[in-house]
Amino acid sequence: MGDLAENLLEELTCEDVFTIPVLGGIGVSESTVITWVVMAVLLLAALILTRNLKVDHISRRQAAAEMIVVKLNGMVEGMTGEEAKEYVPYLVTVLLYIGVSNIIGLFGMKPPTKDLNVTAALSLMSIVLIEASGIRKKGVKRWFRSFAEPIAIIAPINVLEIFIRPLSLCMRLFGNVLGAFVIMELIKQIVPVALPLPFSFYFDIFDGLIQAYVFVFLTSLFVKEAVE
């Protein structure tokens, strides 16, 4: 158990990789650097898949790119509905970022979603999107009045939800990713070395993608509620 505690503490510790002297020595954490790596991977993949696009006689690469875009857009649009489909590109981007971040551990890098600061930032971005979509759809006055629906006495509870939702999104994503790490460490301690491989495949790939889906699904659900 001592080894588990040490490994867990190591996973929770995000040390600064380097500092920026020009900005007063601001430290750049490991999760930030890995996030840049994830962004570079997604950008490079987008550039490769979208080169020399054609209308007729498309290549297999373009067909694959179109299939990925159609599938992801269709999946997320099914969550948001027609009234909120304008937010689908952002939500698909978040889905790809969290998905790649969760499985990047297979390549020996620490997933940035194990940093509470990263999950908190993602949650704050989601709640800003949720409330902004409501204001844009209803207008400021109707948005304020919506807190008193269906009756005025529950207004404090509705206001409290603004702060509860990002906390819920943050802790769910962070807790599930960290929980998968704890389970894997326990499995490694009680079974032979070869046996954890299928479990590693599950937690690093399948479970990581599921957590990305759940985060975007909940955000989409809240956005849909905000604009209806």
C-alpha cells in the first residue's frame, strides 16, 4: 500500500517543466506541455486529412476524414438537438481533446486530465458555454427570469446550480480518470505482470473514451436545457 500511495502522489503532482523569464518566471506545468502535444497531434491530423480536398473522385483519406466528421457531428448533434447545433463544432473539439488526452498515457506521458486544474478549466469553459447559450437564446431579461421558474422560491437553488454544474463536471472527469489509475495499480500488485494488460487496454482506451463522451454528453444536455 505504501507503493500505491507513492505512485498516487506522483500522479497527482504536476511539476513545472520550465519557466518563462519574460513573464516574471511563470512556471509551465507538465499538464500544459502535454496539452500542447495533444493540440499538435490534433492539428497535424487535421492538416493531413484535409489536404487537397476534392468534390469528385475523392481519395480514401478524404473519405475517411468526411466519415469521421459526419459521425462525430451526428453523434454530438443528437445530444444537443437542432436548436443548439451551432455549438456542435466546439463540443466535438472538446470530445477529441479529452479522448486523446485520456489515451496518451499509452505513449508514456501523463494524461493532462489527471491534473485537477485542467478538468476545472474544461468545466468552467462548459459552464460559460451553457450560460452564454441561454442568454443568447432568451435574452438577458428572460435568462434572469428563468431562475425563478417554475416558482420564485426555488431561485436560490437555480442560481446555486451555476456553481454546482462545473464542480460536478470537474470532479466526475478527474475522479474517474484517477480512479482508473488506482484500480490499475491495485491489479498490478495482486496479479502477475501479464494479466493487467487487458485491464490496461480497457482503462487507458475504452474507459478514457467513455469519460470524454460522458463529459460532452452532460455539457450538451445542459446546453440543450438552456436553449429550450
